[in-house]
Amino acid sequence: MPMSMEEYEIGISYTIMKMEQQNTNSKEGVEVLQQVPFEDEKLGKGQYTSKDYHLQSKIPSWMKGFAPASALTCPLFSKCSLTIDTVIRPDNGCSENAHNLSSEQLAAREVEVVDIASQSRDYWSKVISAPNVDLTAFRSQRTSRGPLLKGWMDSCRPVMTTYKLVIMDAPIWGLGERLEDCIIAGERALFLACHRLCFAWIDEWYGMTLDQIREMERQTDLLLKKTLKKPAKAGSKHDGKRKTLKEEIVAVGSCT
């Protein structure tokens, strides 16, 4: 990412909030259950978040035969687990073992470099409705960063990398391996889309403080709850003009 680690904490929080808001309606989306600060001896200070994802329309057609809406209560799926361990470092992706894995874990690990400037789009990009953002032509007005041309990771300053360790376990006979591959591919597409937008929206969040982000998270939590509960309006259309998250919150009366 073409930013510092401190900027990334602000930018990724802002991006996740805005993506949640844009993908939440009266029938599906994100419901924030709990969001509180925490402090751990090993991890340090952080933010604990608990969310429910209502994503029925995002389930691929082949999975609906195996995983209908009632699958959430199916004993088979209750055995599945998805773990995502994130480490961020102020480097250009050169850390060989950012998660301090054992030799056995390293032997089983598959490494994939996800370049936010890549223009590749696959099936999963369409499933998650990932926007087609071209960062090879984008330049930030406020920071003068970009465009991200070939070799940008070696020449850009500041630069940082977020290392994601994704472990999916689906011990379901006849379906497990396919489900594992599909979930991991979906996570990759989501990581790529989210981090592309994080940089594409840098002029919206750059200069914000962590306190401002936490207050905006509180406002967004209330907005998402309202959106999931209210009935959908027929014929409603977006005006086509991209707004900042703060403007969108004000527009629905969540800010005072």
C-alpha cells in the first residue's frame, strides 16, 4: 500500500465503513453487534468488532443447492472455520514469514502476492460487486501519490504491506475442498477490492484522526441498523455523484 502504517489504520477503517454502507439495504448487508476498544499484553491496543453478515444474494448459484438460507443452522456447516490473521509491516512485501509460522506450516503455506494496481478481474470480483478501479491512472490530489505504475512497490514512499494468513477448514465429505477453495478465492477478491478502494478514496480520509474515525464508526453502526430494518423504496436510484462517507451519513440524518 502506498501509505504509512498510521495512515493505513485510518484509511482501512474508513474504507470498510463506506463499503459496508454501500452494500447494506433493507434485506441484506452488515449489522454491527459490538465495537469496543481493547488492550492486550501481546497485541497491544486495538478495536474489537463483532458483526453479522446478511449475504444471501452473494452466495454463488452452485452453493445454494448445498447451502440454502437454512444452512446457517446446519450441523455440517457449524464444523467449518475461517481464520484470518493480519500483520502489517512498513515494507514492500519482502517479509518471508511475517506470521512467524513453524517449518511445518511454512511447507503447507501457499503464497500469493496481491497487487492493488493489478487490473485482473475474476468470477469472485463480480460476485462481491468489486468496482473496476484503475490505479495505474489515479493520482491523489491531496497527497500527489500515484499513479501506481509497474514497479511502484519498489519506488513508492511511504509504503507498507498487510500480510493476510487465511486458514479455511471445511471437514465436509464431498464438498469440503471445493468450499475451502471458493471461500479463499472470495476472500482474495474482497482483500483486493477493499485495498484498491482504500487508496482510491485517500483524498476523502487523508488527514482524519483516529478519534474522528471512531466517532464515524459509531454513527455508521447506527445507520446500518436503521438501513437493515427500514422497508426498501421502489424505484430508488443513486444520483451518480460519489459522496464521501461523512456526506452520506449527514444525508440520512445520522450526524448532528
